[in-house]
Amino acid sequence: MKLEQWVLFIDMLGYRDINGEIKDLQKAEDFIKFMKSNILIFEMQDTDKVKEGYKNGTYDLYAFYDIQIAFVSDSLIINYLPKEIADIPEEVRIRHSANTLFIIIKRLQTFLYNCLKEKNIIVRGGISSKFCLIDGGFAVGEGLIEAYTVESKLAVYPRICLSNEIASNKKLIDTFNQLCVLIYGVDSFLAKEDDGVLYIDYLKHNLSEPEHTVLHVRVKAAFFMLHKTTIETKLKDIQSRLDLTGSDSIRQLESVKDKIIWLKEYHNKTLSNYKEYLI
């Protein structure tokens, strides 16, 4: 028996524009340093110390999953490959699977923050529950293809969306939402809009994080402010390019603008009670 598999395909929006501006060794090394810092983020999440903490906790993540990460150009692939385990009650299997999605969302926050902080990069992604395997720099399987399809076809806007198969798994989603209530006292860290697509509500997760220390407060404030300024900067840049006469890419720029406006609306809706962060 195995838990649910989780396969994430995440695209860094704007990566190609940044890459196109790299015309010397210094800029190239700077960007490579940024990409290596992203790899380090995920390596630090899987250290022996972290694994020992899970082993001694209420849910041993590593007893049920092998975690595999690969960066391919501007894309991040995360694979939580379930291990074969002895029979466990279906209710427990669903709860552990939902708990793993909870952990995945929590772990993504540092990566999202780093992208904003270092390069004003926002992301879009897809999540599948089908099979995938990562070996070094190689990623294969129908789960990879589905996660990519969800990212490129279903997500549309800068959000990380769940496949229709996951979203329709009522027991799994209900259990995940129960965990959100139990651990954070909020209804869910998944959101759905008029298009019916279920996606990760990362700002709500960040907003719900406890503020036990001054550092916690500062990190949350920095994330929200970075999110705000990144959106403002991108909207201003797009409008400046649209204002240029003779532009031969107006349709493409308008499409990008629509996506950033969606992100702006999501930002303002989630942080509506915090005037300092509103756009």
C-alpha cells in the first residue's frame, strides 16, 4: 500500500526575460548563484537533522516518502514518491497524504520568498498525483506531464493549481481542510474561484503563521511587502512597454498584464485588513 503521490511542476515567470539580459560573466554568475540558492533551500529542508525531527514527531514523513527535486532551466520539479508500506487503515492513509500536502505548502514559502527577494520572480505551477520518478537531472512519468499540463493550461494565472483528479478527491481535500482547522484554525489553504480551479492559497498560509518572535513578524512583513512591490513593479513595466508606439507584441503584453492584475486582486483580497500592503 502507498500514500498519494505528489508531483509539482513550477515555472518561474519572467525567467526568460531575465536570461535575455545576461550579457556578461558577472550577470551570468549572479543568476547562477540565485539558482544555486534555490537548490540549497530544498537541500536544507531534507537534512539529517530535519529527518530526525520527523522521526521523533507525530508523523514521520520520511517513513512514507522519498523526496526528489530537480531544476530544469526555469522549471522546478518536486516529487514526493510514496514508499511501499504495510497495510494501514484507509483513513490513516488519507490523513498522512493530506498532511504531506500541508508540509509541501509550508515548505514552498521559503522558495517563493527567495524568488521575490532576489529577482522579483513570481511563479505558476501544477500538481499531479500520478506517477513520476526523478533521477539526477532526469524526470519521467505521466505525473510530470500532467503537472506540466496543469501549470501551462489550467493554472493560467500566477498560481499553483491542483489537477482535477486531486481536486475531485473529496475525502483527501476534506481531510486536508480539517488539518488546516486543527493546526492553524483556518478553513483551508486551498482556494477556488469562478473558474472552479483549486489552487494553493500561499498568502493565507503566510498570514496564518504564528508570530512567536520579532523575527517571525519581520519575515511575514517582508514577504507581503515584497509581494506588493513586485506586482507594482511588473504592472508599471508592462504599462511602459504598452505605451511605446509601434509595439509588435501588444497582445502578448496585454495577456501578461491580465495575469498580473489577477495576482494583484488575489493579493488585495487576502490582505484586505492590512492597508500598508494594499496595492
